[in-house]
Amino acid sequence: MLPLLLLSGSTLVAQEITVFKRGATENPWLPNSAITQHAAYAGYLAAGFGYEWRDTWALDLLYGYTPPELAGEAVHSWTLKSLAYMGAIGSRDTVRLRPYMGLSVNYSPDSELFLQVPDRYPRGYYPASALRPALVGGVEFRVQNQLAVAFEFAVLDSELAYFTDAKTFDPEYMGSSGLSVRWLL
């Protein structure tokens, strides 16, 4: 996976910030973090809420916006991201390195995108474009379980299909990288 992470130098970088976390005795159904993110398939600017359970799994829901100056028209999106942390190297009280993998689903109600293929196209001509799953992988550095900085790389399903065609594959157009920062209170 490291070679894929190194290939992401030409893609957008994301920044994610968690601003609060609930105590262990509070309602587990309430989000334990508020998140903002820049780029990396969630929109130019995204904000939302996140959950983290038992130091092994996280779930984030983000609303994203990309202004018309960057996309030609305003683009709104929703991203649901599920991350599984695959262990940790280091101590919870000092510094830990935590690799993770996960899935995200991105939905955009943009007028140019669709969940069902419009009648003007032949059946099976295009797949639905408003809903895109992605594979996510990364590594997080946590300091004293309060501050976390992570590097992430995501690949959309449509890019995975492109990857399988060896004649047209170009790693420069594969995936998007992100840099995140979380404050855990």
C-alpha cells in the first residue's frame, strides 16, 4: 500500500479536524466528534460529525461543498466514511502509529449526476453516477490520545475499473490523497 500512497503527490490534500469527543459514560448514539475536511472526495470544504468506538472503528458523516469557481457549478455532496484501525504501534499515553482501512460512500444530488440512468441513455450504457463507493487506506499518528494527524488515500470504484484496463491506466489519475488533523477531547 505504501507505493500507492507515494503516487498521490499530484492529488488534492484534505484536512480533517475533530473538535469534541464524548466521555465513556455518555450516550453511545450521539456523535463524539465534529469534523471539517478539505477536499479528498468530500468536497472542497466539508463538515460533519463522527463516532469512534473502542479505538478500533470510526464512522463519519460529512456534508461537502465545492464552489462554482472550482467545479463550473456549485457541487453539494454527502460522504459516509467507515474506518477500521488495524492495531497500533506505540503507547496510548505517548505516541501511536495506527494504520487503517475502510470504505466511504459519496452521494451528490448534483443535477448532472443520477442514481438511475435517465431514459435518454440506452439501458446499461452508463452506471449510476450520483453514488460512488471508495476504498480508503491510511496511517494515523496520535499524540497522547488527544491529537491525531493522518495521511489517507482513497480510490473510487470507477477508478478501480480504470485500473483494470492496462492499456489506459495512468497512476497520475488514480485516487485522491488527504491529510487530516483530529483533536480528541
